[in-house]
Amino acid sequence: MKNTFVVLLMLISCSLWGQSNEEDVQGYWLNEKGASIVEVYIIDNELRGRIVWLEEELNHLGQLKRDVMNKDPMLRSRLLVGIDVFYDFELVKDTWKHGHVYNYQNGHQYNAKLRIDEDGNLIWTGYYGILVFLSRTKKWTRVTDLQKYGLE
């Protein structure tokens, strides 16, 4: 009986701890260069992130930017604002793992993991295939003033 209680207590603690992390990661995040904002959200226990704002929304022709570098020709005409750039992430302890990041600037998809650091920043690391040693890590900051970017 005592062992059952301990196991039950551990399961509840893990469940509550995971929910806290889910809440922490959701929201709006400004990339390092201040050029885009991604809304991170969870749907069906999967973390996703979509572009909601671009500093330069128009291309050199004065038209809304599109996903022109996408490897799939059928997707090249879609607008950048609104596309998912984070997808397939699942929560493992305090890190979102096994996900993918899409880089619309070169049309490549990378394996990735992300977490919230002690300062509340979104830290994500992307790597190609299994080449984790060639990874790149980015630090994004939470957007708290949505009106500043016309998002409210």
C-alpha cells in the first residue's frame, strides 16, 4: 500500500511539473535578430510554433513574402506569416525533444530540441540528421508587449 501511494504521488508530481513547463513555453517569442515572432502553442500534446510577425513582411517587389525556398514546389506560394516553423516536439522531462525546425530562408528542415532557460528565454538547438556536434543554438526572448508589434 505504501509503495502504491509513493508511485501515485510521483505520477501526480510529474504530471503537474510537465503542465507547468507546457505553460512556460507557450506564447510569443522574438528571434535573436528581432526579425520575426513565432507563436508557440500546444495542440494534441505536440508543441508547434507558427510565424505571426515579420519585421520585413514584403519582398523586393512589394508583395507579401512567400515560402519560395521550400523544397516542395506546391508549398512555395504560401505566405510566410502563418506557417509552422516548429513541429512534432514532445515533452521529455524539462526539454521538448524529437521535433523539427523549418528554416524558410533556405528551405531546410532540422531536427531540434528546445527548453526554457533560468532567465525565461526560449533556447532551441537545431541539427541536421544525427550530426548533433554540428548544431546551432538560438536564444529567443518572450514578447510581452504584443501591441508594439500589432499582434493584439
